[in-house]
Amino acid sequence: MNVNNSSVSEAQSYQEMGAYWDTHDVSSYIKDGDPVEFEVDIQSEVSYCALEQTLAGQVSRIAVNRGVSAQTLLNLWVQEKVREAMPELAMAA
């Protein structure tokens, strides 16, 4: 993200920008209804992986107990496993 593109919130990530606008009203920043133009260019990609139905239900219950979404929980778990596997991948290369 180009930090210069978010002059109002001074956010340095999309997450910071979202958190800012969750607590601020955009109407406070509009002068006399002047028209504005902007472009949103989010360059992220989502990939879906199928889970067996029972496993998906178990993941969902664990996520609810931890207060996060199933997607967040799975991303955290996969990131952890990838970090663990990286030394093995480097040695095999």
C-alpha cells in the first residue's frame, strides 16, 4: 500500500485504514458535498481449500471458542506449519 494514498487516516496498511474508518464518520471530512474521486486497488488474492465436513465443523467450533473467524484460525495454523517446514524445504532445494 502506498502510504501517501491515505492522508486522512495516516494508515500504513489496509488493516489500519479499516480500523480508523470503523471509528470515524466520513461525513466529518466532506466539505459542502464536493464530489470526490478515488480508486481502490487491493492486490490480494484469496485461495480456497476444501475441508472434510466434520473437520470444517471442528475448526469452526475452535475458532468460535477463540473469538476469531475460521479463516483467521486456519491462516494462523497454516502460517505456523509453513514456518516449521521452511528449513526442510531449504535443505531439499
